[in-house]
Amino acid sequence: MSVTSGQFPPKTTYRNFIDGAWVPSASGEVFENRNPANSDDLIGVFQKSTAADVEQAVDAARRAYRHWRLVPAPRRAELLFRAAQLIADRKEALARDMTREMGKILDETRGDVQEAIDMTYFMAGEGRRQYGQTVPSELRDKFAMSIRQPLGVCAVITPWNFPMAIPSWKIIPALVCGNTVVFKPATLTPLSALNFVKILEEAGVPPGVMNLVTGGGEEVGDALLADDDIRVVSFTGSTDVGRTVSKRAAPSFKRVHLEMGGKNVIMILEDANLDLAVEGCLWGGFGTAGQRCTAASRVVVHEKVYRQFLDQFVARARALRVGDGADPGAQMGPVVSRGQLNTVMKYVEIGQQEGATLACGGHALTDGAYGKGFFHEPTIFSDVAPSMRIAQEEIFGPVVSVMACRSFEEAVAIGNDVQYGLSASIYTQDLNKAFAAMRDLETGIFYVNAPTIGAEVHLPFGGTKQTGNGHREAGTAALDVFSEWKSIYVDFSGRLQRAQIDTADL
Ligand code: NAD
């Protein structure tokens, strides 16, 4: 493997973006951002913000809201179309920055940036399509209709695994609906967040409409949740933190949109095209080193094809080239941090203690250049029982649990037997079973003859059970998070009409 050479650019200090200006934190403190493929590579230092910075950002957003909500939605959209074009123009550089700060291979970071482009174009289009309803009134000479209204200042709190796509899923619909935003990205990926905000600034989004405050979840996140002027919190991250967000936001009745953990299943029936299924499990399980909310971390295989599938899957996983995501030959990058690597190693131990068979992998990679990063072998456990912790808990690393089943019904039961409900998939040629599974899997997303990953921006995205709280992002569903309905009655009769219908009114 080749790791980025020793010549790194000089240390850059990046700032917060508040009220149209790049400013340091009131704390005077910063935190480091390093390359997970080579921790000698210091990407830059970012502001370790405090409640005082949050207060300033929310104040700027509150003031900017007064004007921004009145800018016609198609005009707001024009700025967003411009932003989409700027992201597209800089796609390669943005992808390279992203690989450097969170590790996934360049093909995947290009995909992440592309999703931000697609989402920004799609949502900008909603500037001309924020449809309401017009219905017949009960009374003569009267119109009855409903319109979407923005809510105010939105807090956007995001994870590190899709550093540009996920912020775009939240920020662009918030802005097109006429809200203003305070954005707190994950501390592991502040550069991609900053790149995105810089583009919005260049596209002409007015001061105060878009604000960025970097720093820790407990400090910055908590201050946002405590602020009465925040009307919406859109959060993506772990289920544990989501629960805290939900509790902290409740006293001030904020609208809370939560997208959280997953333990997604691929079901392989006896009639499946096995080559296709193996390919799907490989990229579903080990893409982004297993650090996708939609990662296929569980595979349930019919007993008749179990051994054949497992042999092929293990052979392919063993052959995956692990390396620096910036290396064109790498097929799987490092995990994002030392903490994430420790979690993966802990679960490998747990799986062995639980009695699962380690079919391949199971070790951190530490030889030579690997030693400077957080690399782990693609790992497969076979003979896994559905109740084992490795089959129940989100590991968020390159570890896949393979289980056998005797029937379609058992596959569905195992698929549903987790606390999460994000994505599921089935490989089969049987149309009836594919449709039955599509109906019965308790997830927000379902795939047929494709892995659990690969959402498109114009359909709703989100999960059931402990993955989500009933909202969705992407598609027009995102507008429901960032707007609320107002019903309007216009009486042009010129006289007092009674609200109750009686024969005299007809
Ligand atoms: P995390 O929950 O640790 O952090 C998410 C964000 O919340 C970060 O910005 C973090 O700083 C912030 N935060 C932490 N503590 C906070 C607090 N007390 N108050 C407010 N904010 C706080 O998650 P992560 O490690 O960044 O991301 C991985 C998790 O995200 C996984 O569980 C994954 O499944 C999930 N995820 C879900 C989806 C989805 O759409 N369902 C998508 C991507 C990732």
C-alpha cells in the first residue's frame, strides 16, 4: 500500500462562519483534524467552539430569518442552483479533501460529493414546486387553501460518514423552504463541512442565513438544543446520541428529526443469483469500511446455498485491497479513528467469545505504513446466531455476520429481529417472495437483487423503529421536516357569512 507522502501543506487554521464572516471561537481554542490513513498528516486545526459561539450564530440566524423568509422561494432556489454548479465544478478537489479527512476511497467520496450535487439541484427545483392545496370552500364566494411556511432557525447536526451528502440533505431543503441554519458537523470531518458552507457563501447566500460552528457534541450540540430560538433540530448520528437530542429538545417543543443507527440485512434465498449476491454483500458490507448507516452487516442465507455462498464471499473479502483511500488501487480504506478501530476489535473479540466462527479477517493491520493509520481486515463471522451481540448491535466497521435460515419466513423473521429499521434487501428470482418481503420487512428502505446501499435523492430516506422518529429526509418528504402548514380562507363575498352550512347558504 502507498500512504500519502511526508510533504504535507502547512498547518491551516480554519474558522467558524457566523453572520457572513469567518471568525475564531470565543474560547480561543482549536482541535486537530488528522488523516485516518496516516496520522502524521495534520489536515488543519478547527475552532473548538463554546455556547457563546452558538449564541452568536443563533442570533445571526434569527435576524437573517426576518428577511430570508420573505425572499421568494424561486429566488432562494437560484442561489442554490448556483451552489450545485460550484460543487460540481470542484467535485474532484472536494472528494480528495474528504478522503483525506475520513478515509473512504476516492470512488466513494466522489459519490458522496455527487449526492450533494444531486440533492442541491433537486431541492433547488423545489423552489418552484412547494405545492399546497386549494380545496372548495363550504361557503359561496370564498377560497380555501393551504401553504407551506418556514419555521425559523434550524440546527443541523451531522455525523462523519457522509461528510457532504448528509449536510446537503438537511441544509438545502431547510434553506429552500425559507429557514436559516446553524450547522454543527462531526468533529472528525469539519473540512468537508467548511468546504460546503464556503460554496454556499460564494453562491450568494446572504449573511446570517447559513452559519457554521465547529466543535464537540456535548458543548456545541447541547448549546443548540438548549436554545429557545432553534425551532427545528435535524440530527443524523447514533441512536444513543439521538435519544439525548430528543430529550434535550423536548422542553422547548422543537421539531426533532432523527436519523440514527442501523443493522441492515441482506436475505439470500435458495434461487438467488449467487454471483450477484456475493457482489452485493461485498460492497454492502465493506464499502466505506462498513461505516455506512445502510451497511449490510447481516447476511441471512438459505441453508441449501449457505456453504457455496460463504466460500465465495470469504474468497472475495480476502482479496479486497485495503489501503489509503487516495491510492487508486485501494478498495477499502481505514476506519475513521482510533476509537472506531477499538470498537471493531472489541466486537471481533465478542463474536469469538459468543461462539461464532471467524471465517476471515479479524485483525487490525499494523505492518509498515498501515501502522500510521486505522486499518482493519475485512472480517466475516459465519455460524452466527441471530441473538448474538454481533448480529444485534451496530458495529460500524468492516464486520459482517452470516447466518443460515431454513425458509423464506425464517429469513424475514431474522431480518426483523433487531431494534433498528433502516434498510433491507433480498436476492431471489421469485417475484412473489420479493413482493412479500418488500411489504413485511420493518425498514424505511428496501432493495430487490441489490445491496442495502445506494439511495437516490428524490425518494424519501430514513428508518423505522430505533433508526428514526417518523420523519424522512430527501425527496419531497424533506419539505415536511423544514416547513409547516398554514390554512388560509379568503372571503370575497363582502358580507358576514356563517361558518355553518345551512340551506340559506347554498
Ligand atoms: P454520533 O451520534 O456520535 O454523532 C453525531 C453528531 O452528533 C456529531 O456531530 C456529534 O458531535 C453530535 N453529538 C454528540 N453528542 C451530542 C450531544 N450530546 N448533543 C448534540 N449533539 C451531539 O454519530 P457518529 O459517530 O458521528 O456517526 C455514526 C452514527 O451515525 C452511526 O450510528 C450511523 O448508523 C449513524 N448514521 C445514520 C444515518 C441515517 O441516515 N440513519 C446516516 C449516517 C450515519
